[in-house]
Amino acid sequence: MNILLGNPFPQDYDTDEYGEIKYDDLGNPILLEEENNFEDLLGPGECILPAELQSDGKGVALNDCANNKLRLYTAPPPNVWTLKGSYPMVCCPAGRVSGQKVDLPTCDPDYDYDDDGVTLLPGVYCEYDDDAEGVEGIVTNSNFIQNGFGDDSHVYKKNCGIGSKCVPKSQCGADDFSTDLPPVSCGFDETTGEDTFCCTFADPSSVGVDQTQPPIFPIEGSNPRPCIDHTTHCARWATDHPDSCNPGNLGYSFMREACQKSCERCGDKGCVDEYEKCPQWSRAGHCTGNSDFMFFHCRESCGACGFKSPSNEELQTVGGKQYTDVSASNYMCGENKRLEEAITTFIDYQEKGDEGLCTNVPISDRFSLTAAHCLEEGADRFRPNNDTREAAFRRGTEFEEKIGIKREWIHPWRISKKTQQPAYYDIVVQELERRVIFDYEKFGDSPVCLGEIGKDGISGQIGVSEGFGKDERNRDGNIQQTNVTLLSNEECYEKLNNIMKTNVQGYNNRIKIQQAVYNGITDQLICTSGLIVEKCRKGRCRKFFSGPCPGDSGGPLFLENYTENGDVTGRTVIGIVSGGVGCGNNPDKKPNYPKWWARVSWFNEWIKCTTEKASIYSFSHKNVERECDACCSADPSPAECSHTGLFIEKVASPPKSCDENDLQTKGSGCFGEPDPQLKSNECS
């Protein structure tokens, strides 16, 4: 007699007057809106654990769940929490665990739980097994409650769209695997374990399509790399519970994905793609968008195993050029073929909701940088079990590739912020789900070099701003590049202060500026000023100041050189876009506001430490934080106490308000006193 995790609540679909399911324009069944959405009861990333553990559950990558917590699973979990492009996630205790036995409610159909004050969580049901024994150990898979709430759990089975039906893969036709879209997985046969797909060209008499591909990254000549387990606990689970590798067992849904080596799911094929189109599908982003199918059947292209896998710690070296270890002397960075031949490697992603577009920059084959505020905006709406940030490389070329973001590290001092979107510590290291393949001769690109202290430019030097944000015609989504002028921090302050005190538009924007740089232009920031640019179209010309715009947040500020034939050399990222006021302002109507960036050289050691430790698969997210926050996060950047014009003003009653004439006649009377509660203690 066991208490088991129930399947997720069945999804109800909207129907017409004849009881037929309604479909949207893309052929997907339309869900019926529920009055009570259980997912809304959980915060982002939360999942359900037994109350006896006295710990909240958190959905994390399997290698991020500590060993002492995974040991609580004396048998395999009943399911992955969610499946990503190259790795499974699991519901892991978020707090400390005591390791004591858990008393479970009796699973008796005649037992009145309510009268005894015992309530089974939604999604938990009782199943009777003639061979069941008493509960032993700590927590078994039969009582480990992790995903009983609606959409909070991973679900294989889906209704197929119009024109296709769910059949065993052996009954799918060859044409089902030769289109630009891979089939959708609709589960597996609970008796044989054979995968089932939504196929359009299904043929019950088919003997199956075998397109098993040769390895893309072979070893020892032409041999494929082995399939892998995503945790060392797989061997224990497979040994102690061998039936968990067989269909019909409660742990099979988990083991078939997370423990492919121990369960020998790949047979003698190894880590290869099952279908010819897999490389194309993976580049198009289907590893993330259709992970149920891609994770196993395109396992090499998606990095679920093999050379691209996040568990693979090999260095990527091509033609003597190394693209993985940013600290190594032979690291290849900052080299790009001339513009007309160059294939840009900069990344962009569009988050769901109102957060909009942000830009990232790759610093190796596995890591990129972006701005922290890109993650903070909409963080309460981002749900890791349903959402994945996605990066696009080599955009607009035949080699364009979309890759999900696996893990992210925000700089530890970011937690000290006093306002909603400050400029300080506005930087993130992102780990990709799978590595990017570089080959300078083929692709003509390389990651960018990291800025270093003393090598990040001087006042008056021209830098290059790049991003996917809005252009002068208010369009975004295409890579834009423009030149800007570097400012010293003192010049930056003087320009901002002067604009706020002498220009009515600057005066009206002062609160926004003060909210962002309330401690002054500190040494962790770098500033730029726009150049006047004139562009003409159809006989009409307009002037504007160059610089980053909305959508460029997280994008790079480069210093670079050029060879005689126009190739880029020494491309170094010295700043990450944090913020500023205005975009493409008309020089005749609006001031040239300086823009502020996170100074990469100030974060250099922390970035290198984070990428080094995160490359070690056994290092959890928390362990990377502990190692690098302690050694390399530096002391907090001291406030610039002389930059008093940027200190946040104390709210006056009535609020201060001045027009252009008042600014000239009243001067300081138009400004409030610094708010003592928001003023840095260093400047008291």
C-alpha cells in the first residue's frame, strides 16, 4: 500500500456546441480557463514537497540539487520537474533537511482524513499494491510529493493538432521527419516504452523509419560518444530499483530521461542523432521549444550528451585556437572577419510579457554577459518550468542558432540596491544550455575579449555600441552598431549635473537619473556620450545623437582595431549597457545625455571565476556563488561623495517644480535636499 504522486490534473479543453475540441489558428487545442489555477498558488520556480520535510521545494537543474538532498530519493523521483533542451530539472528541497523518517497518512479508502486533521495535497492519490511493504528509509518515490499542481509538473502527453494523430514512432512516415518542424512527442507506450509522436503521415503497417546518424563529434576515430547520466545517483537508483528502467514503473518517466546511461536507453547507438534533420531543428530553437522530442532523439545536436553537453568539460580547440577557457594564454577572442563577411555572434532574446528585448554578448563558447535588470524586470512572471530565456547566435545568416540559457549568476552586490533599477552591479553571467561551435575559417567569428583594468579606454576615445534595440526609425530586432565617445567619470558627472541644472528637460528627468546613479558615477561604471549622426532617406535628412536605445540593455561597448583588409581584431567588451535617458535625441531639441554602463574590468575576476567554476559539472549553482563571491566579488564600490547633484532628493511638499526661467533665476532653489535615508553612509 503506497501513497503515490498522481498524474497532473487533466487539462480541460474548450469545446463547441457539438462537444468537439476547439483549436487555434496553429492547430493547438484551446485550453478552458479555470477559475482556480493551482500554478498561481506557487511562486516562480516553486514546487511541492512533503510537509514533513519542513522545506519548500525549488525546481533546479539536476546537477544543482545537492547530494544530501538527492539522497532523500531512496528510489527515483516519479517524474522530472521539467525537461529542458540539454538537461532535466528536479524538485529539490530549498532549505535544510534533517534526514529523519517521514510519517505518512494511512492510505485507507474508508479513512476520513478531514476528521483526523490530515489532508492529502492535490494530485496525491492512494494506490494499493499486493506486494507493497512498509515505508522504510527517509523518503521514497512513492511519497515524494513534487508536482501535484496543474501546469507545475512535466507532462508528456499532449493532444495532437488537426491532421495528425498520436502513434508509436515506428508507425510514423518518413515525411514526418523531413519537414522544418520536428514531430511533437505525445508520450510513450506504457507497456513497451516505445515513444509516441504526433504524426501526419502515420502508417499502421510501417516498419519504422531508421535515420540514425553518424556522430558529429566522434572519439577514437569514428566512434560515438557515450550517452550519460545527469546525476551520479542514477547508478544507485538503477541498481536498487532495476524495474525503474522499465515502462510501467513509477520512476520510469524520470529514469528514461535523466539516467539514459544506467538504463541503457541508447542501446549500442551511443550519443548520436536519430534523424537527419536534427542539426537543423536544433539551430532553429526546437531543443528548447520541443524538448520532449529533441532531448533524446536529437541528443547530440541538443547537447543532452556528447561534446556540446554542459557536463562535458573538454576545451574546444579548432585549428589551434581555443574558445572555452577565458583565462588561458591560447584563448581565441576578439577576431572577426571584415563586416561584409563577418557572422556576428552577439545574442538577443525576447522574454515573454512586458520585459521586451535585451541584448547579450558571448565571452566564450559556453557563457555570455547581460544586464541584471533584464532579469529583474518580470522576474515574478518568469516560471522556469514553462519559460526559457533563449539566445540567438549568428543572426541573419545560414548559421543562425538559438540556444536556451541554463543558469545565471547576478553579481552578489546587486542585492544592496536602494532603488528599482540602479546602475550599480548591473551585470549577469549566463551559462548556455549547450556550447556554441566556433571555427574561424568557417564562421569568421570568435567570442569577445574581456576588458581589464587599465585597458578599458581613455576619455575621448571612440567606442562601438552594439545591440538589437530600437534604431532611429523606432524599429528593433536587427543588430545595430554605432560609435560613441568615452567619458571620464568626472566628465560624466559634470555633463549630467549641468544638464539637470540648466536644461528644463534634464531637470524634469533628474529623478530618473538620481534613481539610477544615486551614489554618483562610481569606479564600477563607465560613461559614453553620443556623436551627432545624420542619415538621409528619400531626400529627407535627420540628425540624432548616437548611443544605446531600448532593447540594447545588456549589450556591449567595444574597443576594437581593424586590419588593412577590414578584419576586426582585439574586439574587447569594456562595458555592458545599463541605462541612460533618451534615445536618438535631436541635437537641436534635446540634450546629449551621457549613458552609463557596467565597467567590465571592475568585474573581471568575478566573471572569470564564475565561468571557471560553472564549467565544472559537479559544481552546483550555489557552490559557484560561494567560491566566487568569497574570492572575487571585490569590496563594494565606494560612493562618490562629491557627486552631490546625483544624490536622491528628499520629497518636498509641495514637490519642487521649475521652468526654464526658474532654473536661471532660482538656481539651487529648484532642487531638494539629499534624502538622508538614501544617502550613502560614506557621505554622511
